[in-house]
Amino acid sequence: MNQDYVECSELSGKTIKTVRIYKDGNGGIELQIDIADGTSFSCCVSHPPTVTACLYQGGVGTPEVLREYDL
């Protein structure tokens, strides 16, 4: 069953460290939320409208994707 929304329950109750909104390299907009526990949430919107989002653990090297969200 398709839903009209995605609930990111892993983010509930977490403390936000920083929020950044910037243009990505593909002509879209990216929202990045850095969380106090060291994880980050990223959501991209581009044209034609496409939404991709993920929760990841950053650090040295390639970030570890903890969960991807599809809509």
C-alpha cells in the first residue's frame, strides 16, 4: 500500500545540532539536519519533483547509511 507521506520515527525526540539548506550539484535543494548523537538526516528535492531522504552516520570516510526513506 502506498502512502502520501513517510514517517521518520528514528528522528523523534532527538536533539538537533545544526540545520543546513543548500543547493545540491544536480539543481535541487538539500536539507541536512545534524543530530547531537552524531547521526545526520538528509532530504533532497529536485525538479521534476523527486524526494530522497536518508539517516546516516558521518565521520571519516564514506558515511554509513542507517535508513533510506522513499516516497
